[in-house]
Amino acid sequence: MLKFLVLIALLALLFYMLGLKRARPPQAGRRDEAPAPSPAQPQAMVSCAECGLHLPQQDALPGRGGQFCSAAHRAAFEARNPPPA
């Protein structure tokens, strides 16, 4: 029974030491990692005049009726809404 308790105590000590090694903060003079990239800047969003999909303004296709998510939606919108005479 005593051997069993000693074994449990040794295992607990081992797990404790491994936990301390992982939790230790990195050393101040050590610079192995590259600095984290800055987060992307927010982009203006527009919605497609045909389907309502929201997409970044730089990806949108301009058309007669507004902004569109694809050339097919722009063509479908313009086919349904002919230009005023």
C-alpha cells in the first residue's frame, strides 16, 4: 500500500513540474517568434442590388442600378430594368 502512495506522489510531482515548465513565461532576451501581424483594417461593405449579398466595396462591380456581386447579377438586373429613354 505504501508503494502505491509513493508512486502516486511521484506521478503528482512529475505532472506538477511539467505544468510549471509549460506555464513559465518566455525569457526576456529570447526573440524566436516574429511579431504578430497587425489586424486587417475594416473595409466598407455594400450590398448587391440583385440578391442583397454584402461584400467589400472593392470586390463589388458597379452597374447602372448600384453595386453587384457578379457580372451575372449585374446583367440580370439591367435586363429587368432597362435604361430610361
